Amino acid sequence: MNTFTLITALSLCSFCSTSVPVSVEVQPGEDATLTCFDSSKYDTVAYWFRLLNRTEVSCVALRISSYSEVSYCDGVQKSKFKMTSNTSNLFLKIKQVDVSDSGLYFCGFNIEGIPYFSMTRLTITESDEVAALTSVMLGVLTVLLIIGIIGLVVQYRKLQTARKEVQNPEQSENMDTCEDLNYATVNIQRKARRREPEPNVIYAATR
């Protein structure tokens, strides 16, 4: 029945009367109280609902008449939401709000077949202390990240230097061995050469 009444009211929204949204700002963990005009003298249906993701409507609470008890819609935590009224206003109290509670809330009435809506925008803001602490934590994390990156770069360079130092002695030893082999080859070639007799030389015997 709660869902049917809410859908019926919303289906007539093209003929409804709305007001400029009222802003309510609270900090996380605090209680928020949303207020709208109460039409108790009309003895009509009154309800609170919330707009989710700009397209989805979520029912919060419903009162069939000014003399009936408040009914809470399916999925709503009764310990968190409380709908009350007096002779002039209708209230919706939200206990210990968090960021997920922020959004646009509607208080509605059906007066002589015409829905009337009052909009309230609930904004959850962080306290100055929380904002300052968050900034400090972000700064510390940024410094630690930079230090970690620098440490990784230094470690990488040390590894590269160590690898070069390990490879260089082997290269020097190989170069020395090659030079010794070349020198030995040259000496062997020089020793292997003999002077051959010239074919055009005439030898004469001396007496």
C-alpha cells in the first residue's frame, strides 16, 4: 500500500506544486532534521521520499492521515529515520548521518487531489579538523611515495654499477690474452723466415 500511494502521488507530479530546495548541511556522525510545511488540517496523506541517482525514487516514510501512525517503507532502518510532526511542520530526523545519506529529499502532500512537494537538499560536509587531518595524511603519503621512488632508483643504479664491475674484469682478461696470442704469433712468424740465396749472384773462389 505504501508503494501504491507513493506511485500514485508521483504519477500526478505533472500537476503538482513544488518549492525551491532548502539546503541542510551537517557533519558526519551528527543528526540531521529535515522540515517542511505540515498540512494536518487537511487530514491527507503525507510522505517523505528520496531521489537516488537522479532517476530512482526511494520511499522513506508515509502517514495516511494526521491521526494515523507513521509507516516506514521497506528497506528503511527505523532506528535511523524518524518522521514526526506538530501543528505547523512535518519533520524527518536522520540519526548519525554519513556521506551515503546526502542527496535530495522530498516531503509531499495530497491536498484536494493535487500533490504538493517541498524539497530539501542534505549535504554532508567534513569538519575543519577532519579536512586538515586528511590534508596532512595526503602530504605524508606523498612524501613517503617520493622517498620510496628515489630509493628504488638508487638501488637500481647500484645494481647496474655492480654488474658492470663484474663484467669489466672478464673483458680485460680476454683482451690481455688476445694481445699475448698476437705477440706470440708475430714472433713465430719472424723466427720462421730464412734468407734464401739470390739466383743472380755468382760466387768466385779465391786462391
